[in-house]
Amino acid sequence: ATIDVAEIKDNEYSIYPNPARDYVKVSGEDINSISVYNCLGALVERVEAKGNTTSISTSSYNTGVYFITVEQNNGVSTTQKMVVTH
């Protein structure tokens, strides 16, 4: 018997500019929501995706390293590092 396994592709989205100053854009297909965590793992912001490109203001963030988790509509989530400078 064979089992059909769906292929999961990492990083089907992009985060730019990185490092970010005033904003960061997350673009990709089939994105449901975007969560931003600080380096301690605390949730900083959660944003519902708006189309294929969503802009997030980082002007109120402290300078440092953050992690952006993108959750796709199929339930798969992927995390990437983002740096904020001012």
C-alpha cells in the first residue's frame, strides 16, 4: 500500500526590507495571518493577511531581532528572523 503525502515547501513568502526601519512587507500566496514575536518569544503583534502583500509598521518596535511566523490557509506555518533598526 502507498500513502500519498503532500509536499510542504518552506519559505513560499518573502519579508522585505530586512533589516526593517519603519515597515516590513510580507508577500506570498495563501497567507492567512502573520504573527510577530520578540526575541523572548512574546507576541508583539498579530495581523490578518490582506491579499498577497501585507505591510506591517515597525516604527513602534524597539531595535532588535524579531521572528515573523506566517500561517498559511492550509495550516502550515513557517518562521523567519527579522531585524529592526532605527
